[in-house]
Amino acid sequence: MSRYMSITLESRGVVCRARLLEEEAPLTCDAVWDALPAGGDAFHAKYARNEVYTLLPRITAAPHRENPTITPIPGDVCLFDFEPWEIGNPAYGYDPGSTAHAEQGATDLAIFYGRNNLLINGDLGWVPGSVFGAIEEGLPEMAAACNDLWRHGFAGERLVFARA
């Protein structure tokens, strides 16, 4: 039986539902499932294009890469595992003392809501993400809310992942 999670942009009141891809990414699915509920400040990607994500304390049980991609499609839910030096650059704009600057590194849980994404970073090069979920319900509404987040700002918005 498949496991599902809800993904919520709290301030905008938008929720979608994603199926965990347990055959393709079993270790990542288990690690994320065990960490749920989880959430934090929402961010819109600078480089990847149609991505909204949150940074969490590192989920150490997750493998560094499983079912990786550099070209996520609409509806993909990905995990990125970052060492502290990879995302601590002040140019990224994360507040000092935030999860991005944690000594143990950070986990980035991300959703992709549109086409033509390319996971490349000017400082690091290719940044493969582990695809562990697929949004099956509510993607059009979530995409509209994510686009609104891009156009009007993400200050005060939270992205929350929970078991469904």
C-alpha cells in the first residue's frame, strides 16, 4: 500500500498530496517519512526555476543520492543533502544562525511545479536531487500559489510536509 504526504503552503492555504516513490527511492522515503511532520520557511529557487523548498535540520538517515535527477519535472518532490559549506555562501541570502548555516549541514525538501527545471548552481555546478515523491493531487493549485510566491515574495510563508 502506498504512503502519501500532504505538502502545504501555510499562509496561502494551499495543500497538495504526493505519493512516496518507494520502489525508486526506498531509503529516502523511509528517512523522510520518519522525519514527518517537518517544515520551515519557504523559499523560491534562484537557479532551478520552478522550485519551492524549505531547509530542515539534516535528515542523516537519508542517503546522499537515490533516484537522482538534474531535470525534475512538474510534480516531483526532491530531497537535497547539503554539507555546511555548500549553502552557507552569504550571496544565497539565508539569515545567519539559520538552518542553512547549521554545523551538521541541512536537508532541502523541494517541490517542482513547472517545466524546464535545471539543477545547476553557479558556485557548485550540477546539484542532483533525489526524487522521492510525485504530486498526484492539487498540483495546479499549488503551481498557482508557487507562482504567486515567486511574484509577490515568500516572506512569512512556510512549506510543511506531513503524513497523509
